[in-house]
Amino acid sequence: MFLRNSVKLLLTLFLSFYCFVSTASTVDTFVVSSKSMNKEIKNLVILPDAYHTATTSYPVIFLLHGYGEDHTYWVNNIPSVKDFADKYQVIIVTPDGDEASWYLDSPVDPSYQYETYLNFELLPEVEKLYRTLKNRESRAITGLSMGGHGAFYQALRHPDIWGMAGSMSGGMDITKFTERWHLKARLGNYEDNPSHWEENAIFGMAERAKDADLNLIFDTGIDDFFLDVNRALHQRFLELGVPHDYIERPGGHTREYWINSIQYHFLFFNNHLKR
């Protein structure tokens, strides 16, 4: 009897382990050759487990990292994002945006052309390599800090490509931080190039959202140094009549805050993505 029960227990544990493994998403690294910047750029893709056995095409969500990080940030620091690929049946892409690109095409440094890279080099390569739904209503982009700015930046400048965007603790008005985070290297000195800064700040681009038909979500912690610029963008959107979800929560500019925040972004996108 003891042997029989032991065998049953082992079989149960094996089946439980097998089911767990067989429903796990997979993470792959792929390299894209950027013609605009003449270099190879690494990216991660997270595929739902069903991808390998089905013929379905999936919505795609881009996750942009923050200042000083790279394409591995999300998987290494917030590994729960891997679960979202299975939970929401989406393909997740985490690009390398350099440590301080701010995800824009620099008007002063031709070696930084990350807007071009994301929209016209990386996205087409993703759609060539993987089964994605190729319409704006099936694409979302979000990110944290520098990546939050980058996500809104892409969506506001390319609403024909992106149907929704999010930002967690985003630097939504870079004109308030002209001496920080290598911004001068991307845009030049503010005193000499004010238009570079104003035209590339999300706050300065707010009117673009009026007719863009975007689903937008952004949030910040009440102890975050970007709190004021997020509040200002929220008020600007209200003045312009731009539909959006805006949330303030306890917390600062921290990993713990983003672990919580990213859950709401995926839930929001799931409610709007076209399948």
C-alpha cells in the first residue's frame, strides 16, 4: 500500500511539474541590424507557450527600459512579465534602447536614431520573424521612466503604427531637466536649441493626441521626482479633451512600484487590443 501511494504521489508531482513547464512562455534573443545607426542591436522576445503549437497570430506589446538599462531589464528585474505572455496571449518585445537614447532621433547626433529604429527597423523585423497581427489596434507600447517617455513619443508621432501606449513614472516634460540624464547629448544645450527640447517633450506634443485615436494610460508614484510633470500632462490632456487613464499611487521611482504598475498596463491593453 505504501509503495502504491508513493508511486501515485510521484506521478502526481511529475504531471504537475510537466503541466507547469509546458505552459511556460519562452524568451529568445534576436539581433537586428540597424541601417540608420550602422550597428547591431539586441532585443528580447517573449512568446506565449501556445505559439509553438498553434498557427494563431498574436498582438504585440513593446516594453521599453529606463535610463542606464538595456533590453534585459524587464526579464531580469521584473520576471513576472514573462507570465503575461501566456496570461494575455500576446508577444512581448523588449528592445535595447541604449543607456540614454530617450528613444528619439537625435537632431544633433546622427548615431542616435532610435525612433527610426523602433518603428521602421525593429517592428518590421518582428513582424517578419514572428506571427503578429499587423494592425495598429493590435499593437501597444509602454515603458518606465525614460521608456515611459519613449512609449508615448512613438505613439504620438506614429499613431498609424501604434493603437495604444502607456507610461510608468515617465519623464513627460524633459524641458524641466535640461542638465540631467545625457539629454544635452541628444538635443544640444537648451539655451541654444529650445525648439529641440520643446518639440521632443511629451508635454509639448500633447496636442498630437487630440486626433490620434489612441488608448493611453500613464501613472506615477506620489513620491516620484516625475510626479509634477505627469500631473501637468494629465491636466493638459483634460484641457484638450484627450481621453486617457491617469493614476497616482503610493511609491517612488523604484522597481517595487513598477512591479505593481505593469500589471495594470497589461490589463488595460488586454481590454483594448484587437484579437
